[in-house]
Amino acid sequence: MARRRKSNSNEGVNLDSLMDALTNVVAVLILVLILVQADVSQKVVQFLEDLQPATSEQVIASEKKTQELEKQVVKFEKLLTKEAPTPEAVEAEIRQLALLEKNLKENEDLLVDLDELKKLEEKARIDRDREAETSKKVQDEIARLEALLDETPVLEVDPTVVSIPTSRAIPRNAEIYHALVINDRVHFIDPFTPLKLFEEEFKKNRRDFPNERIKRPGADGYIFQSGPILEHFKDFDFQNSRKQKVVLVAYPTATRMHIVVTPDHKLGGTSLADLADSNTPFASILKKVSRNSRAVLYFHVHPNSFNTYLQARRLTDKADLAAGWEVKPMGSYTIRIDEVEIKRQQEPPALPPKPGPDRPPVLPPKID
């Protein structure tokens, strides 16, 4: 086998292509660097041109901010140089933190109570303002009434009409008429005519009213149902021509019905200013009633009309009519119908187990 011959050629490797490639790359990089440098320069110039100069306020604010940052840096440097806390100090801080958390919980509860107290305070303030407003209205009304009182002339009454009378009992066979003196007006009440008209109408229609026969010693009695009777007399004409309302009523616990006579307190009767006139309705009634020798006129005087009573009493005495009086604020007069018994609608309340304090005896009406 023939040996391979060693090559003894001294020719070098050709590196021209490699050098060309490297030169091109370096040239490109230099070109890119030049372009980037040019673009950055333009951006810097544009940024500087667009940058607005700072105002004096902004400069002052920046200086303050810089000072605060410097103080914080100094503080942090001190903290860095400060020695680390001991375990005992850490434990003390933990206990202090637990105590603060407990106090925080208690303070939250107190804040809840404080909110409730604020609500109560607001409500109390509203009530106080309302009471103050009411009090102001009352004071204004008092001032108005005092002004009216100052403008109201004082009625002068002849003192000779007021004397100490000699009281005596009303005769048993007397026919008592009544007069309500209220709001400076005198209202004459005839208790006989309405009762007479009721009895006549009741007798005519007695059989139409349901009743129950009750056996009693001496003579049997009848208990009527009040409903049908009240319905029958609902629009009944009691022939009253003195502006007085006359109605039949039955109270729930009563066994007798009543006729209630209510005068017109504003327009009815005779006013105090008209009592001096001899042609008033009251004067005409006195003249007619005085012809009956058994007639007695009993006055029920409201405390606000005593002067009116004195004038009316003077006319009554002048007509030679027996009279008596009492101070009683009555707005209406009630006539009891004893002849007709009715069934109770409900039982009266029970009497107290123990007697109350002793009361003075009720005196019968008298004439003077």
C-alpha cells in the first residue's frame, strides 16, 4: 500500500471575505449610533424648549418638600444608628399595645352611648322648643285678653239691689220655673209644657212601645224599652219658640228618661243690654208668670254673668214674683220623666267599699 504524501504547501488561508463582513457591520453600528445620538439631541432640545419655567410658589413648595425630606433622612439615620430594643422593652411595648386595644374597645362602647345621648339631647331640644312656642302663644293670648279687659267698661250696678235676703223654703205646691244666666244672657226655661206634651203623645202611642209587666206589691208595673220611644220622639215638636233645642234622651244606667232643654247661648234669651227695655221677651214672660200665685222663678247663675243676674233679679222683684238663685254653670236644663220606667242599658258602677269623706248635706233650693 502506498503511503500518503505529506503536504508541504506554505499557502495561507484567505480572510478577505471575513474582513469585509466585519467592516460592514462596524460601519452599520456606527451609522446607527450617529442616528440615535442625533434623535436624542433633538428630543433634549424639544424637551428643554417645551419645559415651562417654575413659578415662585412652586419653588417655595419644592424647597419645603426638600426640607421635609432632609428631616426624614436625618430621622432615619438616627434610627439606623440607634441600638436595637431589648426583649424586655419589646415585651413592655406589647403589653402597652394590648392595653391600647382594650381602651379602644371601651371607647367604641362609649361612642355608641354618646350617639344615643346626642339623640336624646336632640329630642329634648325639640321638646323644649315646642314648649317654648306653646308658652309664647299662651303669653300672647294672655296679653290679648288683658288688652281686651282694659278696653271693657266696668258695669256699674246700683249697690242698693244687693242685700242680705231672708231665705225661706220653697212651698210644696209651688210651680218652679227656671232661668239659666250664662254669657250675659238670661234664658227662661218652662219645664211644664215639654213634659205635658210628652205625656199626651206617650198615652196616644203607648201600645206601640214594647214593655214588660212586673209584679209589685200594690200594683203591677211596666218597664219599657227606650229605643222605640226615642225613635218615635226623634223629630217630635215640643212647641218651643224661644230658640231652645228640646230632645228626649235615655242615659245607659238610668231607669227614667229625661227631656233636655238647651238654649242658644249666643242668640237666645235676653241679653244684658236689652234687660232695661220693658218690651223684651224676658219682661213679657215675667208679666205672664207673675199672674200665677204659686209660680217661683229659680235662677242658675254662671260665674261669668253675675251682673246680668242682678239686672234680671231687679226686674223679677219689680214684677212681684218669688225667686231664688244658685251659682251653677249650667248650659242646659234637664227634666226627669218619673211616670215612665225604662230598662237599663247597662248596670251602674259599683259603689266604693269604704265610705268617702264626710260631705256637707245638700241644702234644698230656697227663695229669698
